[in-house]
Amino acid sequence: MAGGPVTRAPGLAAQVEVRGRVVAEVHAEPGDVVVVIGPNGAGKSTLLRALAGVVPMSGRVEVAGVDWTTLPVPARRLGYVVQDRSLFPHLTALDNVAFGPRARGVPRHLAEQTARAWLDRFGVGDLAHRRPRELSGGQAQRVAIARALATEPDLLLLDEPFAGLDVGVAATLRLELARHLAAYSGVALLVTHDALDAVTLGSQVVVLDGGRVAQTGSPQDVAARPRTEHVARLVGLNVLRDGDTFTAFSPRDVTVSLEPPHGSARLQWHGKVSSAVPHGDAIRLRVESSPPLLADVTPQAGAELGLAPGRAVWLSVKATAVDRYAHDPAGGAPT
């Protein structure tokens, strides 16, 4: 290209529209881990597929200063872990991971050397000779992530990387992935349904709802002041919206009684208990009030009040326990 070397701008700048149903803007710096959360059907996986170039889209996807919409997919420095892992069934774990470097012209022996190093990093080096059908779910996911990272991508896309794994396996893999992402110099986007992923892995959270960005911010900001019911449920808060104002409060600040409350409580509701399940050292109630709310009570209080499904109760919250914050139409960090 004439005019001297091109300076590559860092990070990710994307404005994506897919068939008018998903419209999202994402900006991230090198080293950022953007956790994408939202209810089923919100467009999370579609956003990743658009960034990967595997579904038709309009807009712009700029990665490290390069407009990817002008590049064929094989030319993009991309690592992508899809929900079903999609390992090549006829290749060994080693050959699966070596595939990317070899496709980029790396000689076989060097590609295999890189693949072995990545398999070792994820603790599955001794399984290099196995084919996908001979791997457990956790082992196959480690291979899939190693394959995505082996090409040294500028953009890493992870679609529900812990889905379908046993709790213990998912917890171990989450820690392993966090360690590798901490040293990763590109931008990673991770789709999840688990708020724990946002807290332990994310530097930024993007909330999708109905194909639009409903909120962005740090994991701490989004968890403290969620702007959608889905996120509120994920982080275990009660969130009410009245016009342009959100009201949030913890289930542990909700007082449960069988009679209408008296005293300093300013907010109160009436409804029937729909579920009562252990939650740490408390019993978490879901009450079908208007709107449905969560309340935490001690096991002793639950027994004394007979708080079983179908029980009619009153809920109340003191004004001092409530956090109020303004709606941001742009979906940015809370004010």
C-alpha cells in the first residue's frame, strides 16, 4: 500500500445491524473482556456471528484499525468458540488446535508445536491423540478454546463457553480461562447467562434486550444498578421502574409479614408466595406481587410464618434501603 506503513488502531469499534432485529454498538480496548448478557432471544449469539462475518450484516466492524467488513472471513484474525464447540470429528485434539496456524501457512511441525503448548496450558496435553468423541465435555471445551487462541487472534469470541458443563468443571475452566484472558492482548467478547462470569472475567458488560443495547458499564456498575429485569434477576436484586427512575433493593432488605405493615416502611406490596428455596443461610421467597419480588427470610421466620407456596404475605421496604437512579436512554453507565 502506498504512503508508508499503516498504523493499526487498537481494540474494537463495531456498529452492527442484522436484519433490523439486532442493532448494537460495541467499543473495547486491547485486553478488554466484554461480557454480553441478556435473556434468550436478545441477540447475543447473533451479535457474535455478525462480528465473525458468518451472517449478513450492515455497519462496520473495525478490529485493530482494520475494517473487517472489507475482508473475507479467512483473512480475519479471529478466534471463535461456538456453543457446540464444532471440533473437527475426524481430527485429533492436536490436529484440531494446529488447524488454524496451518491454515495461515505455518509449517506443520511449528503448528503442532504451538498446538501442544496450548493444550498443555489448558491441562489436556496428554489427550492430544484423542478425537472429539473420546473427550468429555470439559476436555472438548478446553480443546476448543485452545484452538481459538492458537492463531493469536485480535478478536476472540466465546459463545456460552461453560454451558452444559458440570458445576465443578465449569468453575475450574472459568479460573483457567480468566488466567489466560488476563494475559491476552486482543479483545474478547463472551456471551453468558451467568452473572458470575461478568464479575470474574469481564472488564465491561454489554446488556442486550430485544436486539438492542439496554446498558453498558463495568460489572460492578451493572450489578449494582441493573436496568433490565433479566439482569436484576441474574444479580439477585429487586428492580422497579417508574418512568425515568429505577428503584433497586436487595431481597434481604424486604420485611415479610402476614398483616399489612406499619411504621417507617414506605414501599409495600401484597401477594402470594410462589416458591421458597434455600439461598445460603436464608430462605429465598418469590412472591407474585405486582411486580413479582424476591425476599430473604431466616429459616426460623419461614417456619413461624408458614411461608410455603400459596401463602399470602405482605412485603415492605424502608426508604433508607432503596437505591434510586435515573434511566439513561443511551444505555450507558449509571449516573
